[in-house]
Amino acid sequence: MNFRMNAFVSGSFFLFLFVGFIMLYENYYKTNHQKELYKHAEVISDSLWNYYHLGAAKYLQLAADLKRYENLIVKDVDGEVFISVNGKLPGELDQWLLSAGLIYIEDQSVNIFKNNKPIGKLIVRSRHDTIYTYGYVFCIIVLLFAIYILFFQIVKSKRLLEIRVENRTKELSKTVLRLKKEGLKRERAENELKWELDLNKARVDISKFLLYQQYNIGEISEITLKYASELTKELRRRFSENV
């Protein structure tokens, strides 16, 4: 798989992973947010029943600051406001994201029960700001994607280097074998040249014997057979080497 194809496949996988995370997290966020509202309603039910708003107000103010609620309003069964708590004002980044539509305001309400009877209602206005979580996760996914691409490039470069080393080793082995053969040919040529010199020397010696010395037929035959035997041995040796 080449680099472009691998980048496309892995990029598509990480994109699918990110979209899947958004879908799952949205469902988790809404479910968890609803559970928190029921928990707040349960905590302040006693205060509403006894019309003691001081403890409930402190609790709701803490919840508003911690969960970044815009405001929380508690109404009794007659619809009269029992407690009203405002959260922190949105910062500049929140305001910009609100204007861009990446954060939106949503209103939710849950009934407050005491002894299984409704005694009021909790109304919560909150900023749906999951974009921050998505931003963090997106940065992590981009980082993982970059690490994967870098790892793929390192593995690919290592493999190419191994192939180059393997090819170079084969070339060097062929070169060494060729040089070895050339060395053997050179050695064989040197031996052949030496043998030719020895043979010529033998011819010269025989000629000298025939010209300047007085030998009978037996001695001449002995000298000739001696060099003929050496010539036969040399021919056999060369033939065996060629075979």
C-alpha cells in the first residue's frame, strides 16, 4: 500500500472514529444531564417542602458554577418562583461560539416530588458546550493520525533500506564471485604460460642435445620419453581442471 492510499484509509478510519465518538457522546451527555437535573430536584425537595430556600440556594449556586448553567429557577406547585440562581456569565470564547452556532442554549425542566407528590418544578437553562470536548478529542485524533503516518513512513523507509542493503549485498556477492573467477582464470593463464615456457625449454634442451652432444638412439629416446611423459601429465591435469 502506497503512502497516499494508506493516508486516505487511515484518515477515513480516524474520521469515522471521531464521528462515532460524537454520536455516542451526545447521547451520553443528554442522558447524564437529565440525571443531574433529577438529582438536583431530589436534593432541594426538602427545602421546597419546608420553604427553606437558603440551603437550596447555596446548593444550586454551586451547581450553576460547576456545571456552567445560565440560571436555575425553582417554582412551587402554584407556579410562584421559590429560588432563582444565575450562573457565571459566558466568556469571550463562549460568546463567539454562541454567535457562530457552535454552542446553543437549551431549557430543560423536571418535576420536584415529595412523598411521590409533585410539589414544584426545576427549570434549568444551560449552555450545550460539548464543542470543547469535541475539540480536545479532535486534537488527540489528529495527533494519533500524525503519529501513525510517521510510524508508517519509518517502517516504509526501514523496509526500503533493507531492500537496498539486500540488493547491494547480492551485487557485492556477484562481484566477489566474478573477481574470484577472474583470479582463477588469471592463475590458470599463468600456469599455462609457465608450462609453455617449460615446454619450450625442454625443446631447446632436446635440440642442444641433438646438435652438440653425441647420444645414441637409446639416450635420445629416453630424453624424449621423459618430456613426453611430463607433457602427458600436464595435459591430463589441464583436462581434469576443464572438466
